[in-house]
Amino acid sequence: MKTNRYGEDPQAREISMQRHFNIRLNVFFFSAFAIFTVIIIRLAIIQFVEGPDLTALETNQTFREIPLPPGRGTIYDDTGVRLAYSTPVQSLYITLLKDYSSGSGAKNRPEALALAADIVKIFDKYGDPSSPKMTVNDVVTAMDLDSKISGGYAPRRIKEDLNEKEIAYFMEHKNDFPGIDVVEESIRHYDSDRVAVQTIGYTKKFKGASYSLPLYEQLRSVKSSDPTLQYIDTEDVGYDGLEYQYQAELRGRNGFKSVPINAQNMVSGTAQYTAPEKGGDLHLTLNKTIQLKTQQAITDQLNWLHTHPVSGDLHPNAKTGYAVAMEVETGNIVAMASMPDYDPNTQEGWSIENYQNGTITPYSSGRSGHNLESVVLLGSTIKPLSVLVGLNEKLFTTTTSYQDRGIAEFGKDGSTVRNSQGHVYGYLRSPAEAIRHSSNVFMVDMVGKKMYSKYGSDGIAKWDSYMKEFGLGVSTGIDLPNEYLGTLEYKNESETALSRLVYASWGQQGKYTTMQLAQYAAMLASRGKRMEPHLVSKITDSTGKVIKTFEPKVLNEVDFNSSYWKEVIKGMATDVSAFDGFAYDFARKTGTSTQDVYIKGHKVQTDNGVFIAFAPRENPKLAVAVVIPEGGFGAQSAAPVARKIFDAYDQEYGLDGVPKKNVSKP
């Protein structure tokens, strides 16, 4: 074989070169195959996996969904009277179609100013001459040309509540006013008779509410992906009472306008509309007639206390009053008054904030003369429960007698408690007589001291458990926000356990709301069932279809011997002149809670009037609680209000089941 001078065989060299070429060709084809495989897989992922998300992203980048506020639901009383409702109004809105900002849109600014001037001319020509005039500057400010308040695509409200002539003109000349829309909104109204205004509550614009209430702060910070649930700065939202408690049910769902926008965040096409869905309607257990008579009864009684002496004294500092009327069997609240009140239609925020619902909070309606809270010591209204505790703990029996000396001693230092006004009741044949005479010293000797003897310092916890079983110191379950649970002074460890039990036994160690008192009274009436109080009986949609009903609910039940209930209710028979001539046998307990106040640096004591009752005594229908801070003895200050509530209920529903307004007089 012939070789070259380097000793390489030409044939072998050619074979070697062909082999290397084949290897490189195979690597090329394999690399190309791998690359195309990766590309195909990536395209498949984009098409089938990421496609929907990318499509949605593209949509979000080119469209904005602008919420349109829904119509708020109506609130009715038990008879169908509208207590809160919204009326539709037509408002003028503008959506900016160009950049009119003072920076990049400066060249377009004169066009916007001219448009504002043309709008003002129409307002001047067709607007209500008695309404305040809008200026060009007012319209320019509302247009928000620099987008300081809203995005460029968001509609701006120019004027609310257009009249018919204004509506007709703008609708007919829409092409002459680029970006102009006439949009239906609503205005919230409340019964002009001011029916249970703190209970009904009121509304504010979402923008203001979202900086002061946690619910709306959260809604502002966490935007819903569902445009029908997004809140709008200009829509009305509940700010207190039932308006706030049932915000979700009353609000309904937004409509929305889907607006195409360009890269400059301006509208670039025709909007599409989805109509709003009206909110649900609340049907309350409150009765307007009974409610108004309750409110008037408190107002009249306060005026009476300023001009008529009780126990020899006028009570000019009695400036507030609270009452709750609750049906025994259902838990329905038929009246709930906190006086004085306010006019929710005025929307005077300062006065509304200062006149909260004193039946469930300590922050009373304007405060009493010495700035006392609306939660007060129960005074003698606790005595039926004290006796029940004593009987159930076997501290005495239903036949135990007691010699009332008008004074009781306790503790190593010989501290004393006396009966009101120093009364000495002498021989009391039974615990029922101790309740009827309202003997403080019986409660001290037979309940407070004996509870301590039986349990020592653990008696406080035992007492607390009884109180809470009867709704004192726990939530009543009322469907209102911000319910106060009470001030449990018997837990103050700066005093001895004995002292706390002694004073708790006759109502001087626990402050509770009028709502808690009413639930407690209803529990006495039902002989142990603690009913959940209701203000709403049902919710219906805009067509009247029932969405939800609220049935009576027993929160808890105490199982005491029937003889204990009989004995206690027998004792609830204190003489009360306000009920002279009352047609029904009824159970009642007056109370006078003593509280320290400071006048010019000197401590003096003032008396708060408290009263609970239920009627009739057998087969009871209605329980009532009334509190008059600084009103003096409950029999004279609070009981007259309760009498008028019972009379009003008897007229509307009948304490015997027969409404007296339907009974013809002979």
C-alpha cells in the first residue's frame, strides 16, 4: 500500500474524516430536535396551561370594570311602616376621554374648562332656582382633571339629584358633552317621627366610613375580584345600629360598567353595562306606635321629674332615659328607646356620635346631668335573683322567716347595711315578703353572708356564674353592634370577698344595660328560659320573597324547683302607684341604685331609678325594663314609663292576646 511521506494511509484518512462528519451531523440533528422539542412544549404550555391567565391579563390591561352602586334595602316596622328607605335620584357623571392634567395634558386643559362652563350654563338655565348655584370652579373641581382622587377612567360625579329638565337636556344633547352620563343613585331617608333612631342607625358615604370602622377599612384594603362586591366611595353604607349590623343584607350587589381604556389610562371605546341588584329588606319586630309612645313617655317623665319632687327633691339632672320592651315567649323587641335622640335625616355627625344607643352601651344619649353612664347599678331589681340564688343554694327555704331590724352587720370591723330610708320591716314570714318590702338586710344576712360562709372567697365565682346564667355580664345576643357586657364590680379585689358578696346581694356591685335588664326580667317571667332578643323577624328580597326568617331561640335554661319560681314571683308585688287601675295582675320590682357623684370637688350620692316588670303574672306576654339615671326612686321615676309601655302594647297586641284597639267600647 502506498503512503505519503508522513506515513499516513490516504484511504484510512478519508474513512476517518467521513466518520467525524457523521458524528457532527448527528449532533446537529439531535440539537435541532431538542430545541424544536423545547419550543413545541413551551408553546403547548402557553396555549393550554397559561393561556386563560394570559387572556385574563390581557383583558385586565385593556378593560376596567367600574362598579355602579346598588339600591339599598328598606327597613320596615312590624306593621309594614317604612322606617328607613332609599329614593332614586339622577346624578350627572363625567368620564374623562382625554388627558386634561396640568402636566402632559396641558394642551387639552382649555377644552375641559370650556366644557365645565357649558355645563354650568345648563345648570343655571334648567336647575332649581332655590338650590345653591354651582360655579365653573365647582364643576372643574368635581371633574378631578389631575386624577388626584380617581383614576383617569373612573367616572366623576358632577351633580346629585338632577331635576327633570336637567335630565332631559343632558340626555338629548349627550353628543354635545363628551363623556357625560346621567346615572341613577339613591338617597337614604328615615321616618320623620324619629322612630328608634339609635336602633335603626344611619349611613355614611363609604369613603368616610372606610377610615373609621374596621369592616370598611378591611374592604378598602382588600379589593374583591368580583366587581359586584366592590365598594364605591360615594355609596351609602351602614354606620351604626341595624344599618351597620345588616350591611351585607341591605346593600345588595353592584352593577358595573366595563370600560375599554388605552395605554394612557383613558377611555378608548364604548362601555358595556350590567344592572345593579337591590339589597334585601329588613322586617323588624319593633312597632312604631309602641316605640313612639315609649319615647314620649320617657321625655314626659324627665320633664315631670324637673318640676315635681320625688321624696322631697326635684331631679333636674335626670336628663336621659332608657327602656326596652321584650316579648317573653319570642324574644321579639317591640320597643327600644334611648332618649334624647337625634334626627338622622340631618346627618349632623357631631350630634349623632354623642347620642348613641344607651340601652346597649354605656355611652348614653347626651349623658345625665352629672355625666353618668347609661349602665347603672341594679339596686333592688336584683333581689328576685338573689332570693333564687339563696333558695337554689339551700341557704334558706320558701318558708324561712326573718326578723328585719332595719340594719345588718358584717365583717370584723362591724360594717353595716341599712334598709332604704331606715325602714324596719319587723317579722317577715317568707322570702317573698323580703322581696315585696325590698329588705336590704334580708339579702345581706340570708344571701351575701351565707354565700361567703358556704364558699369563702370562691363565692364570688359562684355568684358570677348565676349572674351570667341570667344574662347579666354576658352578651344578650341582640342583633346590634357594640353591645356592652356590663361592669362587674364584685370582681374588684381591692375589697374583701365578704364585702363584695354582701353588697352584690342587694344590687350594689354590678352595672348592666337596660337590654340586659329586659332579658333578665323576661327570664323571670318564663321561669328560667333566657331568650335571644330579636329586632329583625325576616329578610325579603326586592320581589318580596323571604330570604331568611328569625325564629325564637333559647340561649340557655336554668332548672330550678318550681316552688322557687313561685315564691320569687309572688314577692314581686311592690306597691307602685303608677299602675293604679291597671287591668292585669303583673309582677314587678322597683329599684334605686345609689351612685357617687362629685359636685365642686365634694362627693355626694345620687339615686338612679330602675324598674322591671312583666305582665300578666300568669301566662306573661311582655317584659319591660326602664332606667332613669339620677331620677330618684324607681317607683316614682321609672315605673310610670313602664306603665305607658304596657298600655301601648295592650292596645296594639293585647296583653291577653286581644288588641284593645280592635275592641269597640260600649
